Amino acid sequence: MGEFNLPVKQGYGENQKTSCIKCVLWGKVAEAYAPNIKKGDLLVVSGEFYVEEWVSDSGKRLQPTIIVNQIQLAKKSGDKQGQAAPTQPKATEPPVDFDNDLNIPF
């Protein structure tokens, strides 16, 4: 299992804010993609979205979470090859279909 927080910008101008979404990778997806992800990478993720809920001393807490089944690394606009373009990371395994390949323990 692997996980990382993905910052997401919302709004524009003075109303812009950044939120973090927890991304969770399991099994073959974690093995294939986790070594390729570095802080500062531009990512496009897809998967199952849900909100984790729990109660702490400060009250009810919520954490938006994505169980990732596919990741695309996007090149930064300053890269030598020019415009930002989504690319697949070099992985030995294709993306995993969670419904058919893995038993998620929750």
C-alpha cells in the first residue's frame, strides 16, 4: 500500500484556495506507480472517490480520499520537450481493475 496527498486548487483570483486529497494505492498499482512519483510532479489520477469520517477530540473530521486505479504523469511546461502532455509512467504492469483483481480490506 502507498499513499500521498494531492494538492488541488479551487476557485480563482482572491477566492482561490488549495485543498489536499488523500490518494491511496494498493497492490499492483502501488508497485507500478509509487517508485515513479516525486514531490512536485504534476499528476492526473482516476479512481474511486469517497470521504473518510471519524470523530476526534476536536469533533467530526472528514478526509476526501481517492482509491487510485490509474495515474498519468504530466510534463511541466518548463520541460525540454515543450507543452504539458500526459504520459504513462514506465510500469511493468497495466492499471488494475479493483473490482476484479484485488480484495480491498474495507
